Amino acid sequence: MIETIRQAIRRGIRRLAVPLNSLTRGTLTPNTVTWFGFAMHAPIAWLVATQHNLWAAILLVFFGLFDTLDGELARLQKRDSAQGMLLDASTDRMKEVLLYSGAAYALAHDTHPAMAAWAVAACGASLCVSYVKAKGEAAVAASRKDLTHAQLNKLFSAGLWSFEIRMVVLILGLISNRLLVAVIAIAILASHTALDRLTRISRQLS
């Protein structure tokens, strides 16, 4: 179901990318879209920190969809590259650091400030999910020269709590004013995903 939704979103963004690319005559590059999307997460993190939860959720939904645009433009303009993949993956991690920092600030100024530790744990667990995947890709790439960057990127994407799912949970937590519940869920289940990926990669390497 998750993959079906993801593919439906990509098809919708692809339909948007074609006229947008024509309108800008190809001058709107995928990297520009990536950097703009990343920059907009700074004010979103501020909205989370100051507990303007609904506005933060609305902007996260918008830029979550916007985040797919860079990849569609890259394919349309035939600019997909390892550099673009690196930039996209790196800025996604930076977005999470911004958002969870905002969440930690909000929780620290709530009635139970010690609960801010859960936002820190959510950030760490989320980064571990991506770190394990990246190290696994690097280890396999060293021995498998026949795999493309795209194939390596998909090789160890197992586990339910991917970046997109974590963002959906965070958005739901903001909309329902249950930010603490959202970060606790992310911290625990992202940790499980990281360990699951580590186990799968270890088996593949052995």
C-alpha cells in the first residue's frame, strides 16, 4: 500500500514537472529545487519549536510533495547523477535534524521538559537508518562493480520506517497536537528499522 501511494504521488508530480520544465525552459535545475526545499525546512522547524503545529504540518505536506519534484526534473532533463543523489539524501538528513531540533525545543518548553530527550532519540534513530543503509551500499559497491547507483540506492531500503513514513508520522503528530507521541513512535520504530537493515546487510555481506 505504501509503495502504491508513493508511485501515485510520483505520477502526479511527474505531470506537474513537464509543464514546469517547459515554462522555465529547463532553467529550473533539480539541485535548485533540492536546495530550496531544504532551506524552507528552517522556518518549518521554527514553527514546530514555537508550537504553530498546524502551519508546520501544512508546509511539511507541501514540501514533502515538493521533495519529489527534484527527482522528476532530473529524469526529465536527463540530469540524474550520483552527485544529485548525494545532495538529495544529505539534505533529507539535514531536514530531519532541523525538524527534531524544533521538536526538542517545543517539548523542552512544555510541562515535562525531560521528554525533549525523545526528540533527540528520534533524530539519532532516524540518522542511524540512513547511516546503516549508506555504509551497506558502500560495502557492497566495493565488491559489486556491476550495480548502478540507482540499484545500490534501492538495495537496502527495507524496513517500514523510511524517511517518508517518519515525516507522515511527524505530520500526524503535529495535526493532532500529539508531538510527543509522534517522536516516541519514531524513536522506537526507526531504531527497529535500523537494526533490521543492519541484520539484512550483514547477511548479504556474509
